[in-house]
Amino acid sequence: MNAAGGYPPVAIVLYLAEKFADKNLLPVGLLPRAMVHRWLLFTATELEQPLWRIARHTAIYPKDKRLPGEVALARQDFQDMAAVMDAHIGGRQFLVGDSVTVADLVAAYTLDWANEVHLLDASQHLRSYMDRMYARPKAPPRIAEALASVRA
């Protein structure tokens, strides 16, 4: 878990993909592996960071430290970058290649978080992609389901 309390950082995800190579979550070829790294870093820097900014200024920081204007900027930053991934995923099953990779797992979690704060309403491709990732037989519960089970 990272210092802010979110999912494991990209380094840990890559470590686990390497450790459990038999799961085929990281391609062998240099170019496909580079593309996985591209989408992992894109997700962490361009999609996750605006979500953390929104969380900080709506729930994490003390009320007197929250900046409502920062929330609006972060939402726009997320939507601008989500449009890049939305254009890429249109017509594709996965971010890279013909099977699920760690890039898909990290992206699905991040998109599910964004969906919880209504940032995917205009991104049909991303919503469909996220739904496909969570429809996999061994997929973890979605964020709302996981939170509901904790509260029960």
C-alpha cells in the first residue's frame, strides 16, 4: 500500500508480475513490455494523480485546507487524459496485445475509482473496458462493492 493509502505502486505491481511470470501478466517481447510500462506510468501519473487531488480536497485534508477550485482543475485534468486512453482502447479488448496485462489491472482499478466520482460519464469506451475487466471470473470486487462489504 502506498503512503496515501491506495493500491500498490507500479513498482510492486511489476515485481509481482515478474515473480509470478506463469500468470502471463507481463509480455515477454521488448515492444509489448514497453507498451505495458507506458500504460502503467500513464495511469499512475495522468489518471491516478488527479484522483488523489480530488480526494485530498474533498475528504482527506482538514476542511480549512481544502481548495474547491483544485477539485475542478483535477477533474478537468483527469478528463483530458482519460480521453487519450478512451481513444486508444476504442476497438481493443486490452491496453496492450491480445490478453490481460498488469497495465489492464491497474487501469481498471483506477477507472473504477474515477467512476465512483462520476468522471467516466462521457467515456463509453473506458466504461465498457472497465466493465470487461471486472467481469473476469477472478476479478476482485469493484470499489463500491468492497466498501459496502466492509460497512455491512
